[in-house]
Amino acid sequence: MRLAPRSLTGQLGLLILAAFVAAQIISLWLFADERGRTLQHALRRETVQRSAAVVLALEAAPAIGRADILAVAQSDHADFALASQPLVASSDPVPSQTGALVESLLPAPRDLRIAEIGISQSDGRPMTPPPPLVWVRDRMLAAGIAPLELRLSIALDDGTWLNVTARNDRPDARLPPAILGTILLSLALIMAALWFGLRRIIGPLQRLSAAAEDFGIDGVAPPMPTGGPSEVQALSDALTRMQARLSGMIADRTRMLAALGHDLRSPITALRLRAEMVDDDETRERMVASLDEMRDMVEATLAYARGVSVDQPAEATDLAALLTELVAELGETGPAIAVMPMDPLSLALRRTPIRRALRNLLENAQRYGKSVQVSLHQTPKTIEIRIDDHGPDIPEADLDRVFDPFTRLETSRSRDTGGIGLGLPIARAILRAHGGDVRLINRSEGGLRAIVCLPRQG
């Protein structure tokens, strides 16, 4: 199943929307990273300043008052306790900035131990990933994504240790209303600008496509869109010039073939008169037959050329009446053709060429089919004429090849059985000049179906 291609507006809209969403995700990731680093820095600084103040207060206060100082220093995120042993092992590395800040706040150098560890959000235990994933934990800690616990052990002047534990929980991932509003407003403005910009491009392109579909119907270039960007206008001008060149080329070819046919008629007629004076009957008959074949080929070639001529103007034509008239005419000289009930249907057509095209298709069905049936159908966009016969099938590879000029699937040399191979090409040339087409299909019940399509009008 082949999916219909998306329009340019839809493709660009999806592309820009995807790019905008990707840019916002990257921006939010950078924002969250910076926010986490800022919160970590604030945690270290606040914890270090409070720890230094508690150390100074403990060393200045009597032993009986230390419990009160520790109680006052407690907070939701920091815990202060006195112990005989440090909480942080001596082997833990000391962050240089944090250690320098502590030493700058205390009056004398002392034993200082600092550690930062990642902890689990659920149970508060240290994060111990497998060795290959340690870098992931470190990156999460650096970005402030995972909860962080800062531990300090500071030696007091009496030999005891002040153990400080400060916990920095993972920051809230919710977007601030101002940022969310800015994102939505930016998206709305970008999509609105995209819609207005694409409308200015797509509108002229659609009108240009519709005008290009009308090429070749009347021989006169349809009006081209004049608005839109300069590139669309340049394409419109190029199509107008192309239509003029094509029309001129077709008119020149038609005049050339008409002149050639006119010049050939006279010598062929003269030769036929001379042939009639030949005494030998067999020789005379062969010569006359050859000259008749030449005359028929010239007439068929001229008919093929006139099939795409634009000399005759279009006129209102009732297709149902035209088909009924042709069927009655052909039924007098060949097998009867059945006509399905048809309602009157008027189209602006060049009557004589269309009559020739339909006659060629009906005669082809009469020649090879045992019986023929004609029906007229309407679809939302086209008018279909279906010509069914019960003759032999055609190989699938040859269904389109039979429309090539001078192509005959019938292998005999007789013009009575196979013609000269221009009937179907003439029919297709005429129909395509009207914006339609014809195709052949093999029917499942046997025989061929010729489907003539003409565009609806109005």
C-alpha cells in the first residue's frame, strides 16, 4: 500500500516543530544542569559557614552549653553532632574549594576532613553502582540530578570531632510558569509565522499546478499565477514560455505533415490511374493494392497529426448522444454494439477529434471482440467511458505498447485484419490533447476493457 505524500506545509511544519522541541529539550537540560550546580555551590557554602560558626561557638562555650549550641544549629537539611571519632575517613579526598573556605573561616589550622557522596532518593543510602557505571553517577552528581550528601569532620581544640551531615535533595523538575509560558508563546509565534509564510508559497504553487494540468486542452496557455515569491514567478514565466514553444512545435509538425500528405496524394492518384492501364490483371491488382495501402497510410498519418491539432475550437458535446450515434453507425457495417443506459452528459470538447478517437476504439473492439458493450460512468473528478469486448486477451507487457505508433500485435500483413497500427495512437493523442487518457486492461471474465477518462468540467 502506497501512502499519499505529505504536503510541503505538513513536512516543514513537522520538521520545524521537531527542531523546536529538540532545542527546548537541550535548553532545559542546560538550565537544569546549571541550576543543579548552583544549588550544590550554595549548599557547600552555607554548610561550611554554619559549620565554622558552630566550631567557634563550641570552643568558646563551656562543656555544659554545647548541647544547646548543637540543638540550635540543627536544620531540616543539616545535622551537627559531637563524637570522639571523625565521620569522614582520612582517605577520602578533600574538595579544594570547600576545604579552603573552611580554613579561611577558622582562626587556626586544624584537622579537616570533607566528603561528598551520592545517596539514594528512596532510602538515603550511598549510591554504589557497578564500576562501568561510576561515571554515570559522577555526571549525575555534577549536574545536580542525583541527591548529594556533604560530610564534614572538623577537629576541636579538646580532641573531639564535630561531624556535620548536610543533604541536598534532587531539585524539583517542574518548570517555572514563566519558562513554560515562554516556551508555549514561542511555539505559537513560530508556527503562526510558518503558516503565513508557507501560505504565500503554497498558494501560488497550487494555482501553478492547476494551470499546468490545463496545458494542451485548448492550445492557449492558461492564466498563470502572478503572486508569490520571485522563484515561483520565475517558474510561472518558464512554464508559459514552454507552453508557447510546445504549441508552436505541434502546429509546425501538423502543417508539415498536412503539406506532405497533400503533396503525396497527387502522385499516388497519378500512379493509380497509370496502374489501371496495365494490361496484365494480376500485376494491375497488385499495383492498385499497394497504392491503396500507401494512400491509407498517408491518410492515417495525417489523422494522427490532426489528432493533436488545436485548429478546431471546443464546443458543448453530449457524450451519451455521441456514443449512441457512433454505435448505431458502426452497427450497420459490423457486429452490433450493446449500449448500457446513459444519462445525458455535456462536456466542452472538440467534437470531430473526439468522435474519431471513440470511433477508433469501438472499431478496434469490433474487429477483435466477439461482442462489444459500452457504458458511461461518472466519478468525482473524471468521466469514464468503458468499452468491453469478449475477444482474446493481450499480454500485460503489451497493454501499453499497443498505443505506440505503427505497433501491431496481429502478425499478418493484411490491412483487413490488422490495420497499419495508428488507430489506438490516434485515439490516445486526441484524448490526451483534451486532458484525458485511455488505457487497456484484461478483464477477469475474458476479453479487453478500454477505459477512456476525461476530466470533469466546472
